Amino acid sequence: MINRRKFIQQGVLGTVALGFTNEIYAQSAFNSIVKTATKPIVISTWDFGIAANQAAWKILKQNGRALDAVEAGVKVPEADLKNVTVGNGGYPDRDGHVTLDACIMDENGNCGAVLAMEHITHAISVARLVMEKTPHVMLAGEGALQFALENGFQKEDLLTKESEKAWKEWLKKAEYKPIMNIENQHFSPNKLPGNQYNHDTIGMLALDSQGNMSGACTTSGMAFKMHGRVGDSPIIGAGLYVDNEVGAATSTGVGEEVVRTVGSFLVVELMRQGYSPEDACKKAVQRIVKKKPEKAKEIQVGFLAMNKQGQYGAYALQQGFSFAVCNEEQQDLLIKGKSIY
């Protein structure tokens, strides 16, 4: 006789996802038919996740470790000067400082994060060093920068001419009215009013050929935020959580609401209870709606999850959220996430 945990682990938790074959299990608790997935596999938020996934895939297809894959993957948008929501070229805070947040978590529950760090493009790599070389989980601000420089990273000016121009345009009115889903709009700062910019995140989850999971999350935070503001992205349990027995989850959107619900941890725990990745994400989104129904109509929050079997799913407050999937069958799959509204 098996106990409940073994029952859940042996079952396949999740809804049918593209490319899945070999139907093997139907979980009576939810009366949903599920199928096995191909591994390795990597998924990430937004359309810029396609290029990020492809970098991660180079490692996964060689039977590399999921941790190495997610670090390599999110470094792509971190270095993309056209991406104003992540890394070098990200929009600054209202005082003109580009500050970066990132975290990473491996299959053993080890994790590291940097918060409000300036002058270093690859915040995710500094976060990994925090995990591997210090007794801490988080380093912030000047301390994070000092640690990075001591470990060979080069100090850079992350404020590009384009981002500086957008910031100066915003200063004319200094109003904060973010646009939802701007990550998918391939916008030019010259085409948008000076008071309407938003930031977002790349969250990435990977399952390697050994059956181990890791995740990474990195962002430059909300555009024109208060100096020192930190959202959910570098907070383990909020912006990212990995449990190698169950699955992993990451989030995107207005981080304050994710922090209030410890969103990614919630998604993983729901998968532990038997929810599919998509249903777990939906329940977490519904939790936000229940807490603040009026505000939920005005903001975007999305969750992306993958279980131990490599099945994935996503859900968001508003339409427009997308995520990228990469496995041996297809390296450039982009899926439109479901939404509450």
C-alpha cells in the first residue's frame, strides 16, 4: 500500500500540453486525462523567452544540468539592449538608476538572489555565486555590487541612451500608469506617451535529462519605480520556487501582488496536492482576485509552472500573457496563456 505522497509522485499531474504522448494516467480527484512529456524541456515567460530557451537548450540537449541551462538562458535577455524590462538597457527608477533583481534555485533547494543591484548586466550569474559561494541567500544594493566586483564582474553603465531618453520623457509628468503586457508589444519609446511604460520579468524553468529541475528569474523591475523598490522576482517563493519532488513555478507582472500571496510557492504546493500546472496557476491567480478584486482588473499578474513529469501550464489575470516552450520536438513554440478576465 502506498501513501498519499507516493501516490501523487507516481501519478502524472497536469493537463494535456502540446507535444505530449503516451497517455498513462487519469487522476480521479480531478477527472482529467494527462499524458507523459518529453524531457529535457525548458519553458519561460513572454516571447523573448524563445531566444532564451534556445540558449538553455544547447545545454539540455547535451544532457547538461538544468541549473546551467536556466542561467545561460536568462542571460540572453539580460544582455539584449533592446529589452527594456530585463538587464542591461532596462528602464531606470524615477531617480535614473537601473537596478536589477534576480534569483536562481536548483534541484537540491539551494538558492541565491541579488536585489536592487546596479552596474552588473548578468544579475543571474551573481545570484548563482551568492548561492554557491556564500552562507546567505540574498545580497542587496551596494553589498551585492561589492560581491560581484570581488568575484571578477566588471562595472558597467546600464543606462542606455534610449532608456535615458524614455526616463527624461517620463519626468515631464512623472505619472505612473503602466501598460499591461508591454513585453509582447515590441514597442519603441518614441511611440508611447511619456507617462506610460512598464517593466517585466523573464522567469525560466527547466527539467533536464536526469529528471532534475531548476529555475531562474531576472528583471530590472518596474519602470520609474521608487529607488530601492524590490518586487517579487528575486524573492524565493514569490517570483520563483523549485521543489524537485513536485515541480517549479515562476511569476510575471506586478510583483507586489505576487509577494502578498507568496505566489510561486503557492503554485508548487497546489501541484503537490494534485492540481495540474495550469490549474495550480489558475488557483493562484484567483487568490489575487479574491484578495483585491478591484485592483486585479487593472494590473497583470501571470504564473507559469511545470511539474516533475515535464507537463506545463500557465494562467494570468489579463489576456496577453504568453510563454515559450522548447524541447527536442520544437525549439520555438510560443503559447498564449489563459486568463481570468
